[in-house]
Amino acid sequence: MNDLEKRLRAALDARAETYGTAPDAYAETVSRARRTRRRRLALVPVAATVAAVTAVAVFLGAGGGSGAGIATGAVEEPDPYRRSIAENPPVGEPVTVRDPAENRPVIMWFSGPAAPGGLRFCDLVQQASGGTSSGCSKVPPAGHERENAWRLDPFHSRWPRRPVELGYGAARPAVTKVEAVTGDGTRIPGTVHRPGGAPLAVWTVSFPAGAGVTRFEFLDGDGRVVQRIGQDAPVSPPELAKPPAGPAADMPGGLTARLYTDPERTVLWWRGGDVVGMNLVEPGHLLTDLGGKEAPVDLRLHDGLWYGVARAGTARVALVFRDGTSADAVAVAAPWGGGVALFSGTYRRPDPYLEGFQLVGYDAAGTGIWHDTVPAVTPIRPEPAPGAPGTPETSGTDGRAHRVPPADGASGAPDASGAPEASRPAGSPQPTPSRR
């Protein structure tokens, strides 16, 4: 499995985790994405896709196994932002914020003529593992032309839910403030960005998923609410409509794996009362890529947890970091059968994907039987739109405009993820909620 395949898989995974609220939209979208996300590359001409690949190998000791070397490296690919703006040229400067769920940038911009029906709101979203997905939406959306703000992000329907969510969209120039409002009236402030040369403002707000946000309110300079947008309640996925099949597997890290067979055989990973991740284990698509080649492991890694499914016969999995340190997880055969081993563990690293790592699988005798390399991820960064006048402004919690450098898009210097922190990210203090 090469690095380009991994990035394409990550992009498909990102879109697989979004779905609409139509009764059959989730099942159709996830089924299609799950079936394709492991069949990754046959229709993509590699020579035309990869402009340049440079890999600097760093060999690390596997530890406790066969002693085979482990390589991690970095890969350069065509800039996804450049590809996106080539298809949808920006009108004005882009806005970049950090998706707190992925610790990766989200880039937003406007494209198309400002005439009615011509303007589009575009975004480029990066997943923690490096994959990107992008899209554009008509703004104002059809039927909502008289409104003053619109929610245009795909995250409101992301499942499994993440600890901190990000909402964003576009707003008319009269909007100076945005707040997420919970059911008990607590208000969580967001940010209104005014990119130079853009016809509309961009708004963002991050909030804890468990805060009970019911709506977003948009205020003008006089403090009057000029728009309200409801926050949809989470849609229960079809897997949870029926009880799990077979026994549950209690795993390290406080995780429990359960098998669900409708609409497809899927392992859902629970922590407490919440689903935190899933792996497709449907026969015919189990640990295989597009060409039918086996992949030894299907990993989920986030929030200090790493877990997933691995090739049958795996008794231990090592997560080896670039500096040679590692974390181990015991692997056990799935109690419901199906030809996979389950594993889970914890790690203490800020963001393993930013440095690159390798997974090594061992059998019961301690012999290495497979390895899977994950190259270091480079966070996406925008370039200022050619000829875009002015410097973007951001309206903070005080509702006033503040000048910020165009290259940073929002609030100035980027953090370790490569994105400026416009809305408060996960892992840092949340905005102090207020009550009115």
C-alpha cells in the first residue's frame, strides 16, 4: 500500500463520515464510500497524479520482533489547494481555520461572479491522515436568498461525532457577530472573518459536541439578531437500528468492539456510551485495495487512541514512531469470526500523523508478519488570491473588525497543525460561555 493510496483512502473516509438527513441518504452514501474507500487507485493514473515523490527513509528498530527495519518518510504531491482554485478561482482572499476534530486546516473562499445565482462558497478540508476533500455550494442557497447567513459546512452530519465540532458558512456584511446557543441559553462566541476582496463574510464557531447547541445566532453592529440557524439533532445511523450480532469484545483503552451486520458488516468501536470509530469488515472488501491487493491493517488513530482490524493471525501490533519509541497493542481474534484480529491501545504524542509512523504486526511467536508505513503529513496551506485587494478582517467576540495578515487567513500565526486558530481548537481552553 503506497502513500498516495493512503491519502486517497483518507479523503474517501472523510466524505464517508458525512451524510444528509434524508432517510436513505446515510445508508447510500456510507455504503458507496465504504465499498470504494478500500479500493483506491485503479482509475487514477499514478504518473499523471504524482508530480514528484521524495522519500527520506529513517530506519527504526521494530523491537521484540524479527528485527526488520522500519522506514518512515515524507511525500510531496500536487498542492490540493492549487488544484481546487484552478477549478474554482477565488474571489478575494481565502480564510483558513483549524478543524479541531482533525487538527488540520479548513480553507474557505468564494468563487464565481457575484451576480445572483453565480456566487459559490468553496471549502477544502484535510483529514488528520492527510487526505483532502473539497466542494463548492451555491450561496445564497436556493430558497434562502432573503436570509443573512448560511451554514455550509459538512460537519454537522459527521458520524461518529467528535469531541469538538466546527460550524462555518457565509454571511452578509451586516453580520458582525456569531454565537452558538445551547438549550439552556449558554452562548459560545464564534468569529466573523472579512476576507479582503470577498463579496461576503465567512463565519466560524467551534463548540463541544456535548454542549447541547440548538442554534446559531447572527447579530449586527447594534447587537440585534438578524438570523437564526437551527442545529440539527444527530441522526442515528442505520447500524444502530438493530442490536449487534454476536458478543462484544472489551478492549484496552476503555474501548468495546461490536459487530453490526445491517446494512453492511461493520465493527463499531464504543467508548462509554459513544461510538468513536468504525471499520468495514464486509466479505469481498475485507482489507483489500481497489485492485484486490491485501492491506494488512485498517487503523483509526485519534484523541490518544489507536485501534482497528488487522490480518488474521496477528497477535500483537506495534505503533512505531519516527524517534524509535513505540506503543504496543495486543491483538485478539474477533469473537464473531470473520477472519480479522481486533487491536486497540493508547499513545502519548501530540499528533503522530505529522511525524509519520509505522505499524508492525507480529504473530504469537513474536515474528513480524506484516508492516504498514504511514508517511508524515504536511498540512495544507493557501496562497493569497492573485490580485485580491485589501487585507482580511476578523470580527472577534467584541463584534469589532480587526486586521490580520492575508497569508494567515484568520487570527495570525499558525499552530503545529499548520492552520491558524480562528475558532478555539480542541485541547485548548474553550471560549468562556455567557448567559443573557
